[in-house]
Amino acid sequence: MSILKEFKTFAVKGNVVDMAVGIIIGAAFGKIVSSFVGDIIMPPLGVLIGGVDFSDLAVTLKAAEGDLPAVMLAYGKFIQTIIDFVIIAFAIFIGIKGINRLKREEEVAEEAPAAPPAPSNEEVLLSEIRDLLKQQNKTD
């Protein structure tokens, strides 16, 4: 099999397409969560902790000299990234927890015992014969 045929077989498998869709949706979700964190969560958090903007927190390791920029240890951006990660991870956790709950409810609904099937004509007839024999034995 040629490499081109192997690649075509690999590329059109359902798993690859599903993975690509997942990555695209994940990237879009990441932008939404980043905006949520940066535009909605961080301003009130900044107010609560005294108006600190995490992205501006840094330590100057070497001051700027002439045209050379200063060497900065921007730990505030790192803190911001950690906060973004925690919020994204929590949002994904809540989403997956909800999906798992829906799956469990769906499985329970599927596993619910169905009503027993109605007895066949033969079974009904045999039951009637049995009941008649029991009555005859009681009267004898």
C-alpha cells in the first residue's frame, strides 16, 4: 500500500474527523473562557484585592539601557495564566459532570424493566386448566 493511500485511509477515519472537530470547538471554547476570565472575573477580583492588575506584576532583573529593553520577570502574567487554567478546568469539570449525569439518567431510563409480555394463548389455557384441576381436588 502506498503512503498516499495509507494517509487517505487514516485521514478519513471517523476518529480523526471527530478529533479535528473537538480541537476546533475546544479552541473556540478557550477564547470564550479567556474572555470570561479577563473581562468578567478579573475586574471584580482586582477590586476585591485592592485594584491589583496581575498582568502588570513583575520584577525588574536588569534595567533598560539605551535601546535595550529591561529584563523583566513577569510573574503577574503567570498568575493570570494559572487563574485562567483553574477557571477553564473548573468549567470543563462542571460541563463533563453535567454530561455524565445526563448519561447516567439516560442509562437508568434505558435499564428500567419493561412490562412483562402478555402471556400467550397457550399459557392462558394451561393456567385455566390448572385452576380447574385445583378446584376439582378441593371439592373431592
